[in-house]
Amino acid sequence: MKRLGALTCVAVTLFAALAITVPLAAQEQPQNANKTHYTVQDLGTFGGTLSWAYGINNKGSVTGFATLPGDTEKHGFLWRKGRMTDLGILGGPNSSPFYKPNERDEVVGGAETSGADPSGEDYCGFGTYLTCLPFLWRHGVMTPLPTLGGNNGIAAFINNRGQVVGNAENTTPDSCGLHNFQTKPVLWQHGQIEELPLLPGDTNGIAQGINDRGQVAGFSGCNPFSLSSAVLWEKGTVTPLDSLGGNASGGTGINNRGQVFGYSYLADNVTYHGVLWQEGAGMQDLGTLPGDAYSDAWAIDEKGRVVGTSCDASFNCRAFLWQDGSMTDLNALIPADSPWFLWEADGINPRGVIVGLAVNMTTGEFHAFLATPTQSGSLAMQRNNVARPTLVQPENVRKLLQQRQGSRFGVGLTRPR
């Protein structure tokens, strides 16, 4: 069984040190001159110093979160045509979506209430230990979705039919997962909640993505970092997917071609890689960028292009684009004079526009970015032989980034007693 210390590998270790060395792109290979290059746009914040873009739909609307002045509160946003709209809250200080909006610009996620969680859980992962509710944002209004009788839940993804998937607590005590009660994968439609089946013997699971055919990807098991299996739900049945030899894997999302992206631990149960699964071909290891140890896949488009992050052994990370069996550092495809270093890619749409998290190498601030493809020959000059700057990461930013790592899976920890 995988050690619970793996949570530290995935989340806490990533931002444990305040001094972070940011690795610049590897030297540009000659063939990159013929690849698509990108211009980078800063999406801004709500007056704070941190923002993060989690997804982009076909028409270019972007979801994510941004901090308010002082960086003590963060709100989900929908960015459209240069304007960032605050999604609001459900009584507590924080809210966030976790993936892209559907084509009607409907958004789902998790938001805190004003009440402390009765069991001392930090289900939303914001570090406040307030009750966390799943929400649907539609036509400017944030509405809570029902749970399974427990205190908490998170809505992860909404498809173009308005079907929502995510996870919710029930009232059955549980010692296997990361919470005090069982966490179940759920589907919301027509205002009703439906629990999805788990693999035999499992007590916990999370649904992460649903396509327009109603196929759902996620995991079933104990928890996503120690013992779990990536699964596919279809027509009321659950099917385990492959792994890369480790004890834990998970499906993070699925496109309309039925391709599932996610992660899997390798046989050492310490290292994990981003993966792509498709029927008939099984699970493919996406690998890492040269010199890196870890990778994670965060989004896929209908062409099968995958974006995510690749990190070295110290969890210094860089955004990647994987296509046609090859992984490319996105930092090698942006202008040489750009102040931005692309840390993680979290969304890609059919036009190839990519969003995620970037760090400004001048100010040290982390902001949501939008990278737009261009064939301009003027962008062919890349970052060659540039020294790696060392950035001192403020404590408040470090905490917010750490919280984000857990909240995407609904795995905020229980307050120590």
C-alpha cells in the first residue's frame, strides 16, 4: 500500500521551501523553429498578487481564481474578452472553479460557507476549515448543489449538456481516505444528485471529468495518493483503467473521443507521470521533459493534445505541451524577451490556446496566463543559454499554491487535534 507520505510529494513538498529556483527552458532544438510559437498575456488579478487559470472553452472563456487585495481571500473568476468577472461566494471568504467552463459559460467548483466544519475538515483546501459546498454558477448567480447528507462537496466539471460531476461526503465514518467520512463520486443533473458506483471493496472515489457523451473519468479507491485506480464510468458501470505499475492512479478528465488523461505512480510508488488512456491502446506514459522526475497531465483537447506540468526532483516545474508522442517545454516556444516563465499549463482549446500559471521573473508574482498560437517568424528566437534566476516566494503565495494542490482533488486535510 502506498505511503500516506505521498501527499507530501504531490502537494506540500512542491512548495515547502521559500527560495525556489525556477528552471528556464532547455536550450532550443533546431526543429522548434518550425513549430507553433505563442504570445503570452497576463490575465491579471482582483487586486492581489496571485491568480491561476484552470481551463478554457472553445470560444476562449477562461476560468480560474484570483486573490483580492491583501491575498487573504481568493474568488473564482470567468474571464471573457479581456474582462475578469468575480463568480462570488457562498458566505465564506473563498471560492474556486477547478476546470474549464462549458460552452454556455456555466462554471462549477467549490465555495466556503461562513460556518466552521463540524469535524475540523478543510475540504475546500483553502486553509480555513470552513464547510465547503459544491456550486453551479449560471447567468451571474452562484447556487449550491446538494450533497449526500454530509457537510462537504466539490463540483469538478460541467459538460455542454449541463451534467456536473464531482464528489460529496456522506455521513459514514471512514479511516481509509483523507477525510473523516466517506467521499463518493457523484453526478448532478436536473438539480438532483446521483452517487456513482465504486470498484468492489472501495469506500471512496472522485469523479473528475465528464464528456458530452456522458462518459465520466475519475478514481476509485482509498485516496488518490496512496491506493486508488483510475476508472471510467459509462452507462451505470465502472471500469478500472491501467496503471504504470504503482498503487495509485487517477483519471483527471476525458474528451469527447473517450481519451482519458490523468496521472499514475510508477512501480516505486514515489514517482508519478502524466498519462493518456484510450480504448484499445491502454495507458500511455507521457514521460517528462529532459532532466525532470515528475509530470502531471491537466487538460486535453479533441485532437488529443495534452498540457500539464513537468517537475524536477526538487519540484521546480515548467509547463508542457504533449502531441504526437512528443513533450515540448512551452517556455521554448514563447518570445525570448518575455518576462514570464510558464510554470503549469492547465487548459487547452481546439484553437490551441493554452492557459495556466506563470511566474513573472521580474516581480516574482504568479499570475494566470493565456498563450495564443502564432506562426510569426519574429518569435523564432528562443531562450538560449539564459541563467536560472532564483526567486524568493512570499509565504502567503506559498500557502495559496499549496492549498490549490489539494483542493483540486477535494483533499484538504483535517485540522490536527
